[in-house]
Amino acid sequence: MNKTVDIDIHKRTLWFQEISPATTQKSLERFLSEYRIEKCTVPLDNYGHNKHYGFVLFAKESSTIDLMSRGKLIIDDQVVFIHRCVPDIKSSKYNRDIKTLIVTSTESQSLQKSDLEKYFSRYGDIDFINDNGNAAVIHFKHYDFVDLALLDRPHIINRVPVSIEKGDRDLSTSGLNSNENYPTTNNFTTATNNLNMKFATDLHISPPYPQEVKYCIHIKNLPMSIDAETLSIALNWSINDIVMKQSIDGQSSSTECWLKGLDDQEKINKFILNSKQRTIHESIIQWEKEEDKMDLCEYFRTGRCERFDDECHWLHVKCTKNDTCSTDCPYGHAKGIKSEHSTLNNVRTTYYIIISGFETKLTRKGLAQLLQEPEKYFYIDEKENHVDYISIAISFKIAKTFMKKWHDQCIGGHKLKCQLEIDRKSSTHRTLSTSRQSYNDNESDNDSRYHWSYRSSNNCSRQSSRCSSISRDSGQVFNDKETLQKDDTKRTIIGSTGFDEPSSNAKQSVSRSVSSDEWEIIQQVSGSGKKASLIRRKSDRKLTAVKKLYKNESTGDCYRELTALKMLKGVPGVVQLIEPEDESNNFERDAGGEVDLWIILQRAPTNSLKKFMDQKRGKYGHDIEVSSAIKFVQNLIGIVKQVHSRGILHQNIEPENIVIKYELKNQPIDKVNLTLLNFTQAYIKSNELTHINHDEGNHWYQSPQAYIQSFKNSAINDASAIVAILLWLLTDEIPQHHGNILPHHLLEIHSRIDRKISNAVDFTNRNQLKTYVIDTFNRAFGFPNYEPWTIEELDCRIESILELLISSDSKRNTIENIFQDLLHLATLPKLMSTASDHPPAIQKAADAFAQAKQEFYKSNQDRYVWYDGYCTWLHNKQNSVDEYRHDDILTYYWRNQNYSIITICFASINDEGRVITLSIGSTVQGKMIRIPLGQYSIAQDYVKELQETFTMELRNLLLSIYNKQKSGATVKTRS
């Protein structure tokens, strides 16, 4: 193969970097389906996971040009970086996103700036050119223009042969530096290296931003009780840019803070002027503008920082005075210009992120594992009345990164709150500082700049007694999976009331207020301040029950549970009070007194769902079938719907609060009988005395919307908890949110889901099943980007998934067959109103839906008619989800009969505006059935794919409607 052919192949090849762990060769091909592809490769490692990159050879070079012009692409919910394949240049982080091209004359002839600009502008827009006779550096506006020029080698300008090389990253971000700053894969000549150094010293390079003083707002005389979140709300200022100055010595009567992030002096002056005489918590606040000292990188100052600007913990600011600046200039220079020993003042500000919101006490090691950062960045300060969990940050830049990552996020079931502080005076800092060398001994030379520095504390002697209370141990890790499992087995019985069989020597005395003449205790389990006992009636030793005991401080728990169970009397699948009801509790008699409150329940089945699954997994691993898990969840939904129908929300659905009864040891989970327990956190709509004013609720899994005030007492939280149980059944993992990554998108969990779906029995279309399942998880865990499930909608979705798993009726395998059966069922629904104002991405979806419906009509125009056929959208921003819908009517004609249904097209855009989610649905018997059509990049041409998916999923929608109508007709006939 000659060189021309090789270059042609390179021009038609693109690399896809930083792809999602979920991306496969097929999903990449599907994303690029509008282009002709000769080869698509996504390399895998030894474990079958992709290596986070892929490359595609297109049939035409125009395809690469079109893709590169789109900017960032989103594939499988992740932004990917794409670039061309240039010979002799490796695809590494040092060569990506570089916008500079070094041009040298091979015959030592002069190059005119105007000639260079005229010649190289054919490849793309140019920002500016630095020239120096027979050499120049061209700064393009986009990195792709550099690669296009490299692929067009050789170059001759006005009969002068020139050599071109890709510039150094430092040339792209901070001006011209020595080529020695970074490892290079380009074959730069010695002349080119010397040229770079000459440019670094002789040419004036415009910096990325001017070196001018930055200011912040200093606020004094704040009340000690104030916190950053309160200030953030009061001042309408991002909490990530509020730095509190706090002291734990308790001697100060006021505190202060700094507001950062506003570089415009005029705006700062205006803010201070408008805030004069302002009071916060009755304190008159003092405001002033002061210089905001930047955390500058010492290694960048001497040209030795090998990290990119966005990777370094300190700021990179290029010096604009070149070699005319002072010896202690703090800004960036080429390597060799400044001495390492002519240093600045090395005293740095240390920042502290104070983290709260943990449901359980953590060790230092457990805290580090939960937040996925090295243990050395954390310490725990135990006080008499509370515990402070603290992370140390060595610069404001990294502190702000941690704030964005942790504040107001649900991590490991904990809803975290964070506050950024400086000068947090604790003797712990001195202790940690003395060991800083041990931290850095294990780091590379490149990381030796991360040495800790702490300000001296003049009150250390007063606090020395607290040193022993600071937790720096390597003891029990509370979020370790094995420890969690052990801890779960010890949980209080109020969560399950399931017992092992009583032993013969378990007889104990009955507690006060329960007649010892009537009952005896045969087994007792206690924990978490509450306990439950298995008791037996003396007059009928076959009659056993469960007595739950509440301490006096748990009066609200007892009252809520007792009230709920009275209202749920006779509801199948719910634990019941014993009869007669007045003997089932002592609340009315002893509430408010010194006697512990109790209620007596009919004995529930033996095992909790957790214990049952632990036994199953211990023997069979993860081999619970998808169909069994789906059927189990369907049964649970049926019970929860009954609870909701009585005006009660459970608010604490988890595996420990579900007990099961089974006849055979190896009985499938979908064949067991369920009983729902523990209504201590229940919300009873008709009884305000049961309403919880604090953030309790489900601690096993707390959905994102549960932290929003308007959703705290919503039925959708029970629906999300049920889906969380489904994920746990399939993967053996409790759902946890990691920043913006949803629980089911984590690599290991996603892989387990894939394996489950691949092993689904009698199922050929695995992609369809996966779409249904993943969409179910998206809506349960993805608020606010996805609309949460109602319990009715979730019920319909679970039934749709079952339809995919169970062999379908051969008589209903086409849309026409289903319509023929629908003619005998149900009445015509009412048409809903529409509206027309929507953005371009929604207009694109409307056009795509219209073409899909038109294509369906062309294929079946003698039997089907759309009432509208086009999409005029109704904007429905309910529950903070930016969603649009369109209602149409599809009518089927057959033998002088007709049947019509409302079909609803849904479209929603994610918060970044890059991905659109499409689905179709319909209402039947007052319930919404919704079928996913997929997610697409707004830049993608998805019309053809939507046309194929639309017809297939329309058939599944109709089948779901038929099943619901048939079920309703059967019930009506029986009644």
C-alpha cells in the first residue's frame, strides 16, 4: 500500500476518546448510522470492558468533516472527544486539543506573515500568527485545523518548502514555552527546539487573561450562628464561592466570610453599595472590597508543571513581561527562565470542607471510601455534642471542585451538606502537619508540591485535651460492603419482625403493661433503642404474636404506625394488629408517661426479603431471573397501591421491611407471599399529627426528589423505592448516587444488568428489554432530568416488561391483530388539548414524530387514519422535568367497525440541552401507559431509526392497552 493510500485512510479515520463504559461497537455504529462506515472498532480489555476509546474508518472524508464541525458529541449519555488520526502522532493527552502549528522554512528563506495567513487559512480560522523570519507559530481557533494541515503535508508556500509540526500544549494554553516541559511524541528537530526557546524569550505572546488584580468581597460582623447555606440564599450567591472564617474555640462573638467568583470590579462596587446597612440575624454587616490572592502554581512559575491547566490544583497564569520581570515574579515562565530557589512566600491558605448529613457515624477510613478520595485528605473532630467530618483542600480551586462534587448530593444514602472554611483552628491540624512528610514520601516528584501547610494556632494549648478525641484510626469501615451486610443482620427487629424458630429455653418474663398472665416471651431481639419480642398466648400456645416496644422519645413513631395499621385493617399483604384492637396497644393509656409504648401484631412470616435473598445468593450467586424479579416487584406494587388507596404513604420501603412466606426451600421469589411492615415513617394524608417535619423517611434508599420540599410527602417516593428494590434484586447492590452518575450507570452495576438481560429466558430482542429496564431506572433515580414514576405508571411499565419476557399470544403478534381484539373492548378516550410554543430541538422531534406517523400511515393507509398526524406540543414542566407532549388519535377501520385510541408522543431535553428522550404512551382506565423509544443526541439525525422503533413500540403499546382493557372487562363481568 503506497503512502497516498495511507494518507487517504488517515483522512477518513476519527478517534473517539473518553467514551462511556457502556459504549460498544454496536452502540457506536448505531450513533453513526447516518454515515457509511467501513470499519468500527472499540477495543476491549481482558475483562471485556472497553478501553475508553474507539476509532472509525468512514467511506467518505466528508463524514469526518461533518462530525468534526458538530463540536462535542454525546454517546451513551457521555460527552466524547473526537480527533483525526495523524501519522506519527500518538493519540495521547499531550497531543489532543492543541491549536498551534509550528512552521519553519527548510531553506532558511524568510516567511511573510501575510503569506502564511493566506495559505493556512484554507484549513480554518486563525487567531493570530507569531513570526520570526524563517519560522512562525500559527494559532488556530480549533484543534482540528492543525490536524487538517498535518494531513496535507508536504507544503510549499511561494515556492518555498516548509516543514510543519504540531505545537506543544503549552503553546496552545499559555504562550510559547520550551518543548522540554512535556513528553513529546513529535519528531521535533534541534532547530525547532531552539526556535521554541527563542520565541519564548523574544516574542510577545498574549496571555489567556490579563494579569490584573482580582478582588473579592469581605464581610465582617456576621453572627456566629450563620452558615454558608443561609448566606447563599440570603445573598443569592453560589455556596461554592462563599468561604467562611470559623473558629472552634467558642470565644468569638462574630465571624466573617469572603464572597468570591465575581471578577468585575464595577459589579463588586455596586453590590457593596446596595448592601450597606444590611442586617443578617439582626446584626449590621460590614462590607469591603479587598484583593483576592490567587493560589498560583510554583511549578508553573518555573516551567516545570507537567499538568494541564484544568488538572493542576493551583492556577496557571502566564507572565506577559517575558524576561523583563522581577526574579520573584509569581506568574508562569518557560523552563530555565526562573530559578527554583528564587521562590515566593510559600505560605498558602489551607481550606477545609465541613461535611454534614451523615446518617451513621463514620471512621476516617470509611469517610474516605465513601467520598472516594485518599484518606489523608480527611479527619474527624469529635466534640461533646456532635462530630465534625472535615476534608482538607490545599487550594481554593480544588476546594471548589469538592464542594461541587459533594454539596447537596446524595452519596451512599447520605444527603450531604458542605461548607467551605479557612482558619479552622484545631490541634488536629498541627498533628497532621507533622506527618505531612510521610504523606509525600509515597508521592512522585511531580506531586511533591502538594505538601501541607497549616497556620499556627495560638489556642492549641486550650485544645490539647481534644487531640485524643480526633478519629484517625483505621478501624471499622462503615460503608464497606461486608460490614454493611453484617450490620444489616443486626438491625432492629422493628424493620422485619421476622424470627428464627424459638428455642426451648427462650422463655422470659413479659415486660411491664403486657399481662404476664396472658402472654409469655419466647424470643427477644433488641437494637437501635427499640425492640421487638416474639410472644405466645398462654391459653393457646399455638397463637403467637409480635410485640414492638417503643421508648418514650419514640411516641411519634408509635402513633404513626398504630394509626396507619388501624386504617389498613384487612388489607392483604400488610401486617395486622391483633384482635380485639383495644388490646393491641397501650398508646391511649400510657402515652406521655414513663411506661414504654408497645403494640402487638399478628405474627408475620419468618424471613425478611433481605435474609431470603442472602440465603439465595449464598447458594446461587446472582442467578435470580429477570422475570422472577419483575413479578416480585409487580406483587409488591399491588400491595403498595392498596396502601395508597387508604390515603397512606409508607415512606420506608426496603428489604428489611418486607417479610416473605414460602412453602418450599427453593421456591422462586415470584411465588412467595409478601407482607409489608414498619409504618413508623408513614405519611397519613388525613391526620396532620402523623406528619414528620424533619428529614426522616427511607434511609436504605432516598430518591433525589425526596429532598425537595414539594416531594417530601409524595407517592412517587414509594415508587422510586420499589424500583430501588428491583435494582438490588438484579445486582445485589443498594442504589447509590455518585455525583452525577446514576446508580445503574456505574460500571459494575451496568455490567450485571447486561448479564441478567443476556441470560433472560426465551427472549430474543435483548436490546428492547434493556431499553425498557434502563428507562425504568432512569425515571426512578434520575430526577430532575427524568420525571419520577407514579405508582400507577410504574405498574404499567412493569407489566410491559413482563410482556417482553413472557411468550406472547401468537394471535396478537401484529398491530392489526390487537386492533381487532380492541374493537370488542373499552370505550373511546377523550382528546386532550395541545399548545404550540417549543424550542428547535423539540421542533426537530416533532418533525421526526410526524414523519414516523406518516410512514406508518403510508404502509397501512387502507385501514388506519391519524386524526392529526403532526405534532403540536403541550409543554408540561410538571415536577421540574422539562417535558413536551402531543396527543393524537389513531383510528383502525375493519368490516364497517372502527376503534380509536389516543396516542401521546413525549419529548424531554436533559438539563445540558444535548440529549433528547422520546417515548409514546396512552391512557387507559385513568392510567398512563408509557413506552420508551430511546435517547438521541440533538445533533443526530434520528428520523430513520425512530421510524423503525415507532412501529415496533406502537405494537407493544397497543398490546398493553389490550391487556388493561381485558382485565377491566373481566372484573366488570364478575361484579
